Amino acid sequence: MENREKKVMEIKDLSSSPTVQNYPDAKKHQFVSFIKSGIRIFGYILLPFNVLAGASVLVVSEVIGIIEELV
């Protein structure tokens, strides 16, 4: 019985502590998203002319996509 009371007290302590949640900056996320989309469009335009260059630009846009999720 003592163990159960201890667990209940731990739960009460956790529920009363304030939690801080950091929200992503929507403006920065949108800005990076627009940059990524522009680079991606440029990469697709390059593909018919130079496959290696187009693919490289698309890889860069994917890296920027990862950065976008971290902003």
C-alpha cells in the first residue's frame, strides 16, 4: 500500500509542475521553406540539361529541408 501512495504522490508532483514548450518560429520556417522550394524548382529545371548538376541541386534542397524542420 505504501508503494502505491508513493506513486500517486509522484504523479501529483509531475502534474503540478509547469511545462515549457518551445514552438518553432513560423516566419523562419516559412522563409526557409520558400528558399528550399526555389532551389528545388531550379534543380528540376536543370535536370534535362545536366542530370548531375540537377541532381546535386536537388540534394542540396533536401539538406535545406532538414534544416527547415529544425528551425
